[in-house]
Amino acid sequence: MQSKVRLQNVGLPSDRTKKRQRVRSHSPTQQQTARDAPTSICTFLVELVRTQPPETVLEEFKQLFIHPVNVASSTPRQAVRELISTGDAAKFHSLLKRACYILINKWNTTRQYQAMHDLVQLFHHSSIEDETASPTLQRLRGWLRQFVNSEDYRELQLFAAKHGENAPWNQRYASFLLTSQYANANNPIEQRKAAKVLARNLREQYKFELAMYTARSQRQEVKSQMLENPTQLGDEVFNLVRRVVAKRGFFNHANLANIFVQQVQHLSYGEFKRSLQKYLAFSTKDEALGDSVTAQLAKKVAGLYPERDRDIVDDALTLRTCNRIIEFLTVNKEGKPAALFINFLAQGQPLTLVMILLKIILVCKHARTHLESCIAKLIRFHEADSEEECQELIWFLEIYNIAFTVHAENVHYNLVSMRESVSRHQTSCKPRAKRIFSQQASIDKSS
């Protein structure tokens, strides 16, 4: 009997013990406060940036994350301190990213670009490098230094970077780098939204500037004026636009893509791949594309997903296939330029490569995000190289921007024959004897 009693006393807590456990479980703890901190702080920042001027918001952000002075004066500041005390660097890092992009989203919408620049500069505050006897501040400053040296901070800098002619060569193509940010599902939703908005704005700005430049620079009365060329191609931009626009009529790229899409409906996947090879090779023979490059691409397409060859092709399989072909043509899994990409550029055929990529996107527009993410990897791979060392890549990027702008829905380009410049013995106008006419349509906000 005594052994049973001892077992019973050991196995069951007393009423007093139960009461202490109930009190402890319902009391606010440091861990609970830290766990709730991200939500409460983000809610606070959303309201703050909505109602206060940038100067006030930036000062509060500095007090929260960069240089806390009076912690007791603010509940959000206390919440940040509790989070720091837990030692969870990853959670703090994630919160810091979300906080930055909450502010950037608002300021990007209201075109307060200086505030975005000032936010990025806060991370160079002198206090971050200062020594301190406070363990909490020491931990915070260590985490901030890690953040400044991270890829996340480099991505944040794009929102405050110069994107014009005098910018570093890789930042002139920031729209690709931003696309890779919003395509990354691991990034917080605030960052993806901000990246998508800014990338779209940069594309729309480029489209407008290219249309204005190509239209106005051909007029005799404005040739003496200084017009800003949005490309790095000089006067060659006119010839390139003419070459891209010149292929009109029934067999232009958009019509060919529509015909292809109609013809491959209800085909097996094996038949679809064979048709796709022919579609991508069509009209590239006049570009002096090497047979070896054509054969390499055809072989890679034929080898895709052989286990699905008898299945009826659908949109999902089409997208997967187009994404893989884009990778064959741009960048491999290690983030290095693909062999076909190197071959195209080595043969002096960046325009041919761009037109093949355009044909892929005209068949499957949802693959464009993946395409531009792959191009971002090419830029990242070469970003440490000088502009002189990257001339082939830059030439490809400039041609890509022009080709995709010319074929964009909200900019219409046409060639207008200039009869007065044609000899009476000529029967037709050569491309160089035609003026580029561009028309800006309504902006598609969904792109």
C-alpha cells in the first residue's frame, strides 16, 4: 500500500502546484512578447507611414532599429528590445526587411524617392560601429552589421539607386534585378510588392523615353537639341529599331505565335516539342545562325520530360517547357552563362537570341518573369566586372530592351516611308530610308 501511495504522490501534482502552473501559463512572458513583436511592430509602421511625414517616420525607424535612445517611451521600441533579448537573429533580420519594405511601398506609391534613399542611408549611421557596454546594444549592432553585408541589403539598395545613364552599368538594368526579387517566393510579401511596382515603373519610363527619342531625334528641327538617349547604343539605336520593326505583315512574330498556339492544341507532348523546334528555328536562318547552335537547341528541346511524351500538352506543361528552354538559352543551374548563350554572343548573334526568346514569350507570356529572373542572374554573375569587360552582355541587354519594348502592347512602332529621300530609280524604300513612328497607348497595369 505504501508503494502505491508514493507512486500516486509522485505522479499527480498537488492542488498548489496546479495553481502555480495555471498562473504561469496565463502570465505574459518575454517569449510571448517577442513572438508577437513582428506583427505589432509592422502594424505600427503601416499606420505611421500612412499618417506621418517621412522625416517623422525615419526618426521613429532609427529609434526602433538603428540607434535606440529612450526605449521606455514607446511600446514598439520595447517590443524590439524584447525580440533582441531572445537572441533570435533570423527573426530580427526578417522583421527588419519587412519594416523597410512597408515604408518603401508607401513612399514608392507617393513618389517620395528621397525618403527611400534616406532610409537606405540610415544603415550607415555611425553608432552601428561604436563599442558599447550594453549586451543588448552590442547584439543589435552586430546584427545590423551582418545585415549591411548581406544580399538583402544589396537588394534594398536598388530602391535608392540611380538608374540613369550615369549609374553603374548593372544598375541601368535594375528592372531585371527587381524582377528576380518579386519572383522569389521566399521574400516577404512587402518586398515582392515593392519590387514589382518599381520594376514596372522603370519599364514604363524606358518605353516612354525610347518612343520620344526615336520619334523626335529624326526631325530636322530638333536635331540640334540635346535629346537623352535611353540606351547605350548611340545612333545605332535607330537602325536596330528599324530592324526589329521591319518584319511586318501576316508573318510577324505575334501572328506566328498565334498560329503556333492554335496548331498545337490537343497534340501529344512529343508532337508539341517537334513543332516547337520548328517554330523557334523559323525565320532565323537568314540571321546566319550556326547549324551547330540550332542542333544543340533542338537536342535539348527533344530531351525534355520524355516520360510525358504521350500526354496531351496543357498550359502547365507548356510553361515548364518554356522555362527550361529559357534556361538553356541564358543561365545554368549554377548561375553561370549557359553554353548556348555564350555561343550566340561569340557568333555575334545577340539579336537572333533575343528574337528566339521573344518568340517563346509570345507563346507563353507567363514565362517572362522567369526569363527576366534568369537575365538577372547573368547580371549578378558579371557585376564585379568592369563595363568594358561586359560589352557583349550589355549589347544583349540593350537589344532585349528594345525588342521587347517594340513588341509591347502599349507602345506601337511603325516605319513610315520617306519618299523624298528615295532615288527616282529606286522601286522601294530601304529600312534606313524610313522614319520610325511610335505611339504610346494606355499603360497596362497588370504587366
